[in-house]
Amino acid sequence: MAGCAAPSTPASLSPTPTLGAQSVLTWQALRQGDSGRDVVTLQYLLRHRGYTLSVDGAFGAGTDSAVRSFQSSNGLAVDGIVGGNTWEKLIVTVRQGDNNNAVRAVQDQLRSGYGYTGVTVDGVFGSGTNTAVRDFQTRRGLSTDGVVGLNTWHALVTGASTGGSSTAASLAQSILNTSRVTLGTSSSTVSGNPRQNMLDTAAGRAATRGCASNANCGLTVYLKKSMLQGMYDMSRSNSFYITSIAGGVHSTYSDHYAGLAFDIGIWNGVSLSSPNSAHTAARNACLAAGSDPSQTFNAYYDPPGGHSNHVHCAWN
């Protein structure tokens, strides 16, 4: 991570939201040690504010230093934790015609986080970005105006709209209430077994992550609404056993640790411990529920290998 330097003069910026001293929205808190798409967004926004740092998706010492400097300059608690108040000071309203790092943050979320592959991350808010923003807003029940303001930023970062009737917490509770989804409770699971992940989410808390070579250990993540909605939709006509959500041992930048994936060990009463036709049925059900085809694996669709005894389903 490159070092950071505060700007010598204030950048010319669009107005930030004025919500008073305390955020009224629920944001996913980021801190040193975190990684992923939302950290990329944070880094682009810090760059927009004039800080010099790498955009690599890893919340390291350079990003921590920039966050603390920004917090100090804006009268926020200087703790290095990017919660609601820090997010809402950082974000700026962007619209067609803008050209800056905040636009790059929007474009990166749309392209890499939500599958709008036609969007180029070039900082230019042109017609293609405008079309993608409007489609994103429509799909999430937001005002379809092409303007990325507070609610659209919140939806991009958290994966949930403030305008919908279902929240991550309510979806988690619905999953806990259905007999069609069995959530693993094995103590052998490295941190955060699936049932505890879901109980925490239903209570509005972040879920405990597992570890990959000691990376992520002891950290937490809010389970994304898109993944929870997919899991719940699948349970309407299928029964299945979940072996991992945010816990377990996965690759360092796994979608599990981003709150976007779960693994299925039993599908409609058939064990997935070895390749069989249930693998294909489970994968197809995930795809029908909106999972990312490029990140949904089983024994038969698994270019890198490693998913021969379960089906891995991940959402954008």
C-alpha cells in the first residue's frame, strides 16, 4: 500500500449529504485488514478528496492513515473505522458530465460489483454509465434519475436499497424460520458457522468471517441482501443444507468473506459429497435465483477445481 498525503488545498467537490451528526442509514463498516470491492470504492473516494494512495482493494496502513486524516479534517471520531458518518462525509453526488475519481468508484461498483460489464472505469460519467446507473436504480426501487446521491451510493456499497420492503435482517429471519434451509452449526467450521452468521444478520449485526492464512481472522462482514434474497428464493421450492457462508477457510479474497456467497452440502436430500446429478440441479437453482454464472461452481463447472464435494454460489 502506498503512503498517503493530505491535499495541501481543499479539492473542489460537490456538496456532501447533510444528515446531522449521526447517520440515519446502516452502512457496512470497513477497517484495516478488510479487502474487497467496497474498499476499492473507499480508496477512489479518498483519492477524490485529494489523498494519494493505491487503489488495490486492500485496507492497509496507507488507507488507514488517509481515513484517519480525513476523519480529523472533518470533525469525525478518529478511529480509522469507516462507518456511516465517515461514508456520508466521503461520498459526493455525481451525475452525467462529471469526470473524477468518485465517478470511477461508481463505475467500479457497477462493473465489478453488479455485473454491468459495458461500463468502463475511466472516471467519465457518460451515456453508458448513465444508462447503467438508471437501470441499477430501477432494479432497487430508487428514484430513476441517473444521479448518484446518498441513497444510490448506499445501495451500491451495501447491496441493499433503502426503498425496498425487505432488509438483510428480515431476509435472514425468514431463512431462519423456514424448515427448507438447514444452516450448519459444526464447531469444526473456522469461525462463524452458517447458523451463527444468520442469527447475527437477523439481529442487525455483522457476521464473523473465517480465515485464509490468517487473513481476515477475527473480522466481520455484513451479509449482502442480494445473496440472502437468492438463498430465500431458492428455499421456496427446494430444501438444502448450507455448510459455509462467511466462515470457513477460503481464498483470501473469496466472495464468502465479502458476504456474497454460500456453499451447499446437501441438495433436496442428496449429499453433494461426490459428483452426481444434484450438483447440476443445485447450480442451476442458484443461477435461476440470480447468482453470478462466473462465480457459481460445482463438480462439473469448476475450472480451477476445488468444488467437487459442494456447490458454491456467489452473488454480485
